[in-house]
Amino acid sequence: MDSKSMNLIVDKKQFSEWICINDTIMGGSSQAGCEVSQEGLVLRGEVVEEGGGFVSCCSPQIDPPLDLSRFQGFRLALDGDGRNFKFAVATSNRSSGFAERFLGAIRWVAEIPTSESGTTFFDIFFRDLKPALRAKPIPFPLKFDSSKISQFQLLHSKFGSPGKLNTQFNSGPINILLRSISGIS
């Protein structure tokens, strides 16, 4: 499917407010930054496994939340150098609030393998997103609400799917490009 038939949600115009969040928030020493280029959002730096093991780019809080219920999922266009990434989505639970009040910030995640060269187009269907809290699986059933999307995050982390290690994690230099996030009809 070409990019013209996709429903663009985020591209280089919307990446300008994204920020970098690294493992330094928990005592790690990875250093990376996000910058907008002509092609999209670049995550560049150095990943250090000891003491944390992740670098990421994160959107600002989306308020009011995006209603993406007309879609079935997301398509990411990513130049990832053969690494596996984690795509995390936050939803606003203002109506129930139970999970956020008692557990903190739940993220809905999917692991994304990439090609060693060129752009990988990867489809993530809403039904395949797994709830996680700080890389750990949530032990009770929750339902993803695509009508209340409040944040996106792309991570290269030593953790992949909730509770599992990332089999393609690499310490060292990182230079990747997130081209776009689209909705799958």
C-alpha cells in the first residue's frame, strides 16, 4: 500500500514538539536527542545497557485526545537499521481513571522489527497492542480505547514486548528515522 492511500496521523510537520526521554530519568547513562529533518524525526545518540538501556522520542500530551476509532491500527514508516523498537501509545482514561490512579502510566505497546537498510513499513493493529507498566505486563484484562489517544512514544530498549527482552537490542550508537505514523482503515 502506498503512502497516499494511508491516513496520515503524524509526519514531519507534527514532530516538531516531540522530545527525547532517555534512561537517565531512572539513573541510566544513555544519551540521545530527537530532531526534525526533511524526512521526519531523527533519534540520534548512544545507547548504554547498564543502568537502564533505552532511548526514545515522545510526543507531547495530546489534549484533547485523538479519536482514532475509525481506524484498525497504525502503520509506522521507520528507518531502523535492523533494530527492534517498541511503539508505545498512551490513552486518556478520564472516564474511569482506575488504572491510572492505582497503577500509574499504562502504555499500550508493540514490538517493531526493522530492515537493516531502507524504510520498514510496519502495521500494528489495535487488537495486538499489549498493556504494560514500566515494561511489565498488566496481570488483568484491559481494553485498548482507540478513541482516547493521548501520547505516542518510540523506544529502542533492552525490553521488547511486556515482560520480555528485546532480542535485537544493541548498545552503542543509534541513528534512526521515524518518517510517519498513519492510520490503517
